[in-house]
Amino acid sequence: MSRVLLLADEGLDFQSRRANQSLFRDLGSGHAIRSHAVGIGGESISRNLRLLRDIRTNPADVIHATGLTALSLAAVAHSGPIVFSFVRFPTRPNVRWLNAVMSYRDVQVICPTSTMRKFCVTRGVPIERCHLIRPGVEFGRINRRRDAKFRLSLGFAESDYVFLLPGESTAAAGHASAVWTNSILNELDPKYKILAWGRGDKVDQLHRFSGRQHHGNQLAIAERRLGRPIEFEELLPAADAVLITATGPVSTLPIAVCMAAGLPIVSTVTHEVAELLEDRHTALMAPKSSPRAISQRIMDLQADKDVQWAISDMAKTEAFEYFAHSRFMNQYRVVFRQVLAGEKISVPEASPGAGARFHGLG
């Protein structure tokens, strides 16, 4: 029975939180797993010191650290192998710190996208210690059936056309651009509305920006409107389509969830998004991130029902083929088995099929 310790920074995003929940719940009966949150900030020092003593008193065979604070604590407390994941896309100083830790600890890095893996490797992380494991979608959480009562509770009429903004509202997600785009569409037809989850450090800014537009009732922030926490997948029955306005690195799990729901997607192009979506194959993609260009692609989507069906169906096919939770867990189980055995890490790839364009991207 191997002893596995999951350490994670406080305040994880959706993608990192789900990964940790899955590891704790589904890694397997051959592991004794415990989990701790690592505090961030001066007020957490005493708690982290107690955690440090606990790790030394009750050592683990391997630590999975999520976030740089968790990695720092793991490196100080533990001389054995560490599996590490970033919480968000790293900066150059983040990778320099990672390289410093890797110089005296056995750290295996797990990246959720090829883009992140390439960024790390080109900045000094040994490629043989940097691996790709794409997020896993828990398909059982997805209910695509349209829910008129739920839509009404969010302030949407039956005749409204609702765009869901995937994931948290962050600078990279560019959700304000989605509101701007929707304002352009509202000049043609007031039926277009926007649904945001209500998490992320730019939610307040998004709310203020929407209020300054001519169409101030176009945005619903779900958790604020409902007055309670809600899981991201619960928003799917309220949406008619998905609008991705990312301008930088965003988490890919929310996008994969939307793909699995079979919702038509209109998107901007970034390196991370392009790993999941392809124009006129799984989405309609705007060549520029300007609201006017995005609104034109939305009008293209509205004008062609066959395209709507085709891209939604293929997105759903590729999500089930390449973002299955079972694949995600199997890859992690292999990594942990190899780490514990002291073997070279080799992550098994998914077999190419209908979504064969993913094959070889790692």
C-alpha cells in the first residue's frame, strides 16, 4: 500500500480543483491517500508550519503538489518523488523557480496542454520530466436537456438566445469582450444574452462593464443571480451556445465540458483553444479577437443550421474520445506507478479515432 499525499494551494480554479478531487476519489485501492490545502499569505505561516511537521512525522511515498506554494512546502518537507501541476499558466519566473526545485528534488511535471508543456521545456524543464495529461470530463455531470424553469430563474425568457461563457472570468478569458460582442448583436436583435458563472478575479469588472453598455440587462452572473454556489456543468441546460473570447492562456476543462454537451461553439483563436477546437470542424472561429469579427461568426452560425449541427456533433465526439475521465485517471495511475517504481515516466496516449487531429499533439 503506497502512501500518497495530495498538497494543493488554496483557492484552486475549476480545472485544478476537479483534478485533485478525482485523484483523491479515484486513484485506486492500492494507495492510502490523504489531502491537505496549503495556505497562501502571511496569515497561513503557522498553519503551514504545522503541516510541514506533520509531513515529516507521517511521511508519504510520493507527493502530488498543485501550485507553487504546495511545491515549495513539498520540497522542504519531503526528499522523495514529487508530481507537480501548475494551477495556472506559468510565467518565466515560475519556471525558473520550478527548475531550481528540480535541481535538488525528483519532480515530475504534469501539464494539461501541449502549449504549457512546450513553454516549460523551452525554458529549461527537462522534456523527460515534463508530461502531458489533458483534463478529464466527468460525463455523468452533464445534462444538456434545456431547462426552461432554470433559465427563468436566471432571468432569461424562452425566446432569448443565451451564450455561456466557459470557466472563470479572468483577464485571459476576456469575458468583457463577449459582453461587447453581445451589445453589437443586441443592436440587431435584443434576444441575445450572456451567462457567466460568477467566479474569477474579473467578475466585478465584468459586471460593471456590462452595466455601462446600452443593453444593461444582457448579462446574468449565475451565482449572484441564484444566490448560491453552483457547479459549472449545471449551467449547461440554460445555454443555447458557447462563446469563447479568450485572449490568453485559459483552462481547457470548461471548454471540453461544453464540447461534451454538444453546444455549438463560437471562439477566438489562442494556442490553448486551438488544441481543442478547429474552425468549421468543432467550432466557428474568429480570425481576430475583435467583437465585430466575433459577432460576424455568430451571425454565420445563426444562418446555417447544418453547420450548427455538424460542429456540435463533432465537438461532442472528440470530447468523449479525448477528454474522458477514465483516460485521465488511467494516465495518472500509470505515472504514479512508474514514479513509485523508480521507472522512466512514459504517459500512455489515447488512440486516434474520429478525432485523430489530436494524435501526436503531445
